[in-house]
Amino acid sequence: MTTKPSPIPSVWARPQRESDQPALSRAAIVREAIVMLDAE
């Protein structure tokens, strides 16, 4: 009898990574995108 291979762990079930920087807010991302577009 063959054993079933272990399933790949879901990315949704993984614990959140702790980063050195806080996550950017949507407003901060939009603000930076506008700055980048204005620079072109």
C-alpha cells in the first residue's frame, strides 16, 4: 500500500509574518502612486 504524499500547506493557514516595517495603508499607497505618476 502506498502512502499519500503530504499536502502542500495552504498560504491562508500560515501564521502572519512579522515584518520590520508596519504595513502601508491604502491612503499611503495611493499617495505614493500619485507622486510617482506626477514625476513622469
